[in-house]
Amino acid sequence: MSRPSDHYDSAPQPRDVIQPQLGVLGWVRWFWRQLTNMRTALFLLLLLAVAAVPGSLVPQRGADPNGVVAYKAAHPAIFPILDKLQAFDVYTSVWFSAIYLLLFISLIGCVIPRTKHHLDALRAKPPRTPSRLQRMPGFTTRTLAAAGEEASGVIESARRILRKDRYRVAVYDDGRSLSVSAERGYLRETGNLVFHIALLGILLAVGLGGGFGYVGQKVIAVGQTLVNSTVSYDSFNPGRFFSVAALNLIKITLDSLDVNYETKNQNALGEPLDYTAHVTTHGSDGKTESKTIKVNEPLAIGGTNVYLLGNGYAPRITVRDPHGHIVFRDAVPFLPQDANLTSLGVVKVPDGLAKQVGMIGFFYPTKAPLSSGALTSTFPGLRDPELTLNVYSGDLGIDAGVPRSVYSLDTDALTQLSGPGTKTAPVKLAPGQSVALPDGLGSVSFDGVTRYGSLTVNHDPAQGWVLFFALCVIGGLLTSLFVPRRRLWVKATEQSDGTLLLEYAGLARGDDPALAAAVASLAEAHSSRFDRPAELATTGKA
């Protein structure tokens, strides 16, 4: 059947929908609403967690600068690409900071309106009683006999019961019946707000703590002392707002380093079981104390935490000139290259010999030959140690005043005297041995091995606040999960036969398995207060 010619749908419709122009202000408002949406905040929080993953995959300059140097040596092709992407400075990178700030702004935009709405709700009266309670969950009725109580007295009794159970109550009179409306569970929304505000507090505390704090790394051999000053650290990373006044007087001497390895289980041979650094702390008052530092048990001293992040071997090397005079003597830290502590180190002798000498050394705690003829270590303990040195001479590049890493040797201006690529084999030394250097430069001796520990000193003034806000996050989350938000109503209506009909019902915001039981308990407790209770008429609704 065809439509009349004047029917609405028969009129020609415009092909293109013309939408109003938003303009600059409109786009700003749209962007702000999208940014302050709770879904956006959750997405940014997830994105922040994902963005932090690279920080656990590659070493970070702030926490493990030696690891960055070793990573560069092991992956020379990919290192420049990762470095440009700030993969070795993840937590201070531009992209991580952008996500961090957007999350901060998004949470503020979410929390402020919700806080205002929650405060308004706390001051408001419970809503009016619905006219048809039989539609509500847990609906039940009680009937009081004709000689029963007045409606006002019955409702007042219900009001007192609900107030005792910590409900907010309000009494309403619609002309035909009296009712009491009760509500509780606002603590659920309070916990939700506490959770989000505490999350903001954590972000703020972490940011300020990183700005006013500092992190310093130092590799010290047994017998050496760490002093808390900027020039004493191998690497020092201050926050944006760091002041030298934040450096408290700290002196720590490494007395010994105990390392236990697995020796019985052949499937886990050489796995580390325990690292323990025994140190002596020196207070500003001259008092000394003996302390221990473990991998997961830092030392708290002078407002800082001192962590034991790693350990290794420092061969004690002595270099003499052709006349036997000592020109170099030190315990040189070698960086581990594998789980069995095959280690790489550099020795630089700038003065005392006819030429400047540099040596790239490999230390094997338990040496073993490979099929190629090269050496490796088969166990991290000192079972059969050996030191090999590739010797270079020339310009070490340190006279120009340009800082150079003590863990690397620039060979561009040096001539290789021994090692691969030359006719002279590398210098090989067992503990206690001394060997002549090539070209009559002198001699080098391997005097023994000293353990060293890699200590990190971390000063974070906001650490206590982070803990406080973290506890608030947990408390707010548990409160928002386990506190039910519910409303209960009691209505009293006088019937034509003189009886009093009592109606009970409830409503929950979200899942509340105990709602029906709460309504039934209220009905029982309330109706049982009267001397002439009912001949009962009871109905229910799931």
C-alpha cells in the first residue's frame, strides 16, 4: 500500500547532514572531556605500565651505568638506535614523561568533579520512597491488627532501628501513607575517591622524590671506603631540584664480601645462593657500627638506602718500569660478562714508563680452554684463576682533560703490542706471577684477587609519602569493593478495615547478595516490637 503524498517520509530528505562547526574552544572542550574520562585514565595507566617494560629489559643509566657500558660493547649495532629512543633512560624519557603527565592531568580531571558530586550527595537527604515498593528486590509485607499502633509511631520505630544500623534516614508523608527512606554505603564511593586521590598522591610523590633525590653508584673493592660526595661516585644522577646540601655525611667501608654458589646440584652448578656485604659505617660523631647489606636487604643510613646490586673480581695488578720501580699498583674492577664471571677490565698506566700503556684484560675465575683455543670460565668461584692482557702503547687520550671511562680503552691512537692480530701472544698470568711487558717497557705482576661490590646510594625524600599513599590505595580499593551501597524503605498505610499495612523493600547499587536477607531482617526486627503483631501476610520478590 502506497503512502499518502503528504506523508512525512515521502518528503525529500537532505542528502548531507550539516553539522555545526566546533571552533577552537569547542575542540578544546571535546579534548578535555576525552582526557578526563575515566576510561582514558585507565588506558593511560595501562599504557604507563607497558611503557615501563623497556626499563626492565635493558640496563638503565640511572641504576646500572656499568650495565649500559657492557650492553654497548655486546650490541654495538643496535645500541645507537636504542639510545636515540631513550631506552636506557626510560623513566626520564620524553615519551614516558608525556604519558605520566597526561595520566596525572586525567586523574585530576576525573577526581575533582566526582569529589564535588560525592560531597553534594552526602549533604542531600535520601530519595523519596517509591510509590510501588512491590517492584523492588526483597519486597515483603506485614499487617498489624486494627487495634495496633498509629502509623507515625510505627514509622518512628523503623527510623530508630535504621539509624541504629548507621543508615541516613528521612521520613516522608505523601498524604496516603507515611514512610521512612534509608540509605547507607556512601563509604563505598569514599573509598573509590580515596583510591584515585591516593593514586594521584603516588604520582606526585614519585615525581617530587625523583626531583629532590639523587642516585649514586660506586664500585668499591674490599678494604675501600665509600664517601657520600659527588666526586667520589663512579656515576651520579641528581634530580632536577637537587642541592648539594642534601648530601648527608656517609662513610661506608667494605670489610668483606661473602658469596655462596651452588656446588651440589649439577643442573644448577654455579648459581649464586647468597651475597652478603659486611661493612663498617662511620657516623658524623665518630661512632662506627658493623652492618650487613644483602641484595634485597638495603642499608638505611643518613636518610639514604644503600643497595648491593652486584659484585665481581678486582685483580690486584702491579706494573714496574725496567728498573723495578712501581709505577702502578691497584685492585682493578673487572666487569662480569657471563654467569660464570668471565670478566673484562682495563688497566691504564699514563706515567712512569717510556710510553703510555693501556691493557685490555680478561679474567677467568675457573679457566678452561675452548675448542677454538680461547679461554672461558666454567665456575664463578676462584678454583683456577688466570688473567690475560692485551697490551697497547701510545696516547691514552687522557692528557687533553676529556673525561674517559675507566671501563673502556680508546685504541685509535694506540699501537697493539700483544694479543690477537699481533705476532706476540697475550700476557698470561696466574696469581703471584710476573711477566715482562713487550718492547722492554717493564713488567706486570698479578698479585692476587680482591672481591668488589657495586653499591648504589639512593636518596628519596618522598619515600615515606609513597608508602602512605600506597596503603591508602589498598584501603580505598578494599573499601570500594566490599562496602555495599543500598537503600531500604519502610512504608505504613492505613487500610479501610482499620489494619496497618507495612511494606518493606530495598535496592542495591551493584551486586548485593545480602540485600534480600537485610530486608527480611529489618521486617522481622521491626514488626516484632509491637505487642499485637500481625496476622502476617507476606510476599516476596527476587
